[in-house]
Amino acid sequence: MDYHIDTKCIQEGYKPTKGEPREVPIIQSTTFKYDTSEEMGKLFDLEATGYFYTRLQNPTNDYVAEKINALEGGAAAMLTSSGQAANFFALFNICESGDHFIASSSIYGGTYNLFNITMKKMGIDCTFVDQELSLEELAKFVKPNTKAVFGETITNPTVNVLDIEKFATFAHDHGIPLIIDNTFATPINCRPFEWGADIVTHSTTKYMDGHGAAVGGAIVDSGNFDWEKNRDKFPGLTTPDESYHGITYTEKFGKGAYITKATVQLMRDLGSIQSPQHAFYLSLGLESLHLRMKRHTESALKVAKYLESHEEVAWVNFPELESHPSNELAKKYCPQGTCGVLNFGIKGGRERSIKFMDSLKLASIATHVADAKTCLLHPASHTHRQLSDEQLEEAGVRPDLIRFSVGLEDPEDIIADLEQAFKEIG
């Protein structure tokens, strides 16, 4: 039976039978026992399914990955130790030294550095593009060695909505997959596969966990991209892997080829597994995701409207405001709401923003976002504090920008906290 997504948050992934634990069991073991050497050998040859070492796979992790897979409507999924690891694995699974991929320039700064600095050291080049460009303009950036296109459903921290259909058309016109980081929207508010995306990633640390308890990531494959049709571009999937006696992933695993390769090859060699304990915390968070996202988005809209009407606020960015340039895309891709994150600027610039933040009592200053508790960050004072106002502008970070993550508290209390802070700074 195909349940509604709210029910999937509760029921999918782990399905116990008679006498088994009702809650997802934490399999806190590095290793797994077998009766014969032959049984173990079949696992190492990928001739049988099962578990032999938690660095590759663990039952707890697989139960939770399957729930996320069901929520996104994918073919297969895996957990990673962080969202950064998920984005790295998602691309490194199909790119190698000498390859190239394209990414939106509006992505999260940590991901930008991963692509622009670290992966470049590995010989993998990334071209960053304005996500507002037309298909014709985007096509100019494609090279013979281009292997993927990457973007975020809702950008962090600028909260712009990606035109997923446009980017899917762009990617598929050139025989490459579209990879979407769906962290801010979550599958509750947007399911990128329904708009043509091929692979989805998450920082499960954010809304999926929702309580700041466990760092983690996830990769979900739709199973829709035809690797064989574009086999010359993706030899890692379509030609024999000598480390597994010449297995060809697309031939042996079909729609599971991409996730299988990422698991038995990348996780084998690089690690970055999510701990079973963290996967259990994530499982608990997923059970209330549908309820929390509704509250986050409703409260964020109330806060955004309050800020937009306040005389001390210079500007507000939130996709559900009619004034936001992404408002029509938000209505299309996230009709039930976008997320709980917004950003705004206070008249008076950097110093006044700092004073405002220090005057808040309910909201916490923290390097976190998408949490049950309201939190905020002022990049000019924190993550980008080494830059001058001129350098901040060049980096696309306004000196007065405050990233505000609306939590699950009563929205009237959040607004009252903002109001008293405005009175405090005079």
C-alpha cells in the first residue's frame, strides 16, 4: 500500500515481524558473525547480501536510509557521517581526476569550498553558475568532461528557490544527472525527483534530525538516470570494477547501481559512515518531520511578515513573501511551504546588527540552522568576520545580513523577542 507521506514518516523503513523490537534497534556492533568462510567470501564478492563490517553497512543505518528513500520516492539510499560527506560522495561516485561538473554559485559556503578548493586539489574542476541563467546561457558552460549538475532546492543562506525543472532539462540535454541538496525543503515540502532531479542529498543534521542531536547526511538515488545510455561518460558504473573481480554495477545491480557503488567502493575506502546511535536519533526525528515542517514554515512566514513591516528593517528575504524574487518558484515547487529559514538586514549596518543579536533572549546565537530551537547567525561577525564590508559585498554577504532560523516555539513569543531587541537598540 502506498501511504501518504505523513504516514511514511512513521511507518516506513523498519518493519518488525513477530517478536522483534517495535522501535528501530540500535545494532551497536562493528562486526557480524558467519558460520563458514564461504558465507563471508560471498559477501566480499557481492554475491550475497548481508553485513560484515559497519564501516560499509549497518542494519540500523539501512532501516533509516530506507525511510528517507521512501519519503523522497527513490530507488535506493544510504546514510553518511555528515551532509558534507553526502555531497562529496554524490559527486565523487561519478567523477574522477580530469572530470568537471557544474554547480549553482548560490550554494552553502561549506559546499562551495568543498567543490572549489578540496575537489579541485583532486583534479576535479567545478564551474559555478548563476542559477537564474537561461538554458541557452547555461549550455555554454558544458564541457566534454562534464559529469553532473548540482544545486540546492532552497539555497543557504540566501533562501532562493532553484528552478529544478529548468536545471533537470539542462542536465539531461547533455546526458548528465542533476544532483539536488534538499536539506532546507525536506521531502515534506519538495520532492525533487518529481521535477526531474536524479539524485538527492541531505544534511540530516538539520530538519530531519531537528533537535541538534546528531550530525549526519544521506544520499538518495531516483533510479531514473540511464547510466548505460551514457555509458562512455560514467565508466565507474558501466565498466568492470577490478576490485570486485570485474563486476559491472549497472549490469549486476540495475537501479541500485549508483548507491551500491557508493557503498561498496567509496564507503569501503573512505569511511564516513554514520554511527548507528546517530541513525537512531535521526529515526526519531523523522517520525515528527511532517508535523515540525508545517509549524516551521507557518511560523517563519509570520516572522517574515512582521520583519517586512518593521521600520527598523532594511530588507527581508523569505521565498513565501510576495516581494521575494523566488516567490513564483516557491509556489510551484513548495506549495505547502518552503522552510523555517529567512534572512534580513537591520538599518544601521554591522554594529547595529551585532547589538540587536546580543539583545535577543529567546533566540540563540549558534552556528546551526533548521532546528527546533530558534537560532541565528550574523556572518559578518562570525563566519566571515575576517572580511571588510567591501569584501563581504564581493562575496555576496551583506554586512547587515542576519540568518534567522525560526524554531518551534510559539511564533508570538519569537516576534516578542525580536520586538524587545529592537527597543533595546533604540
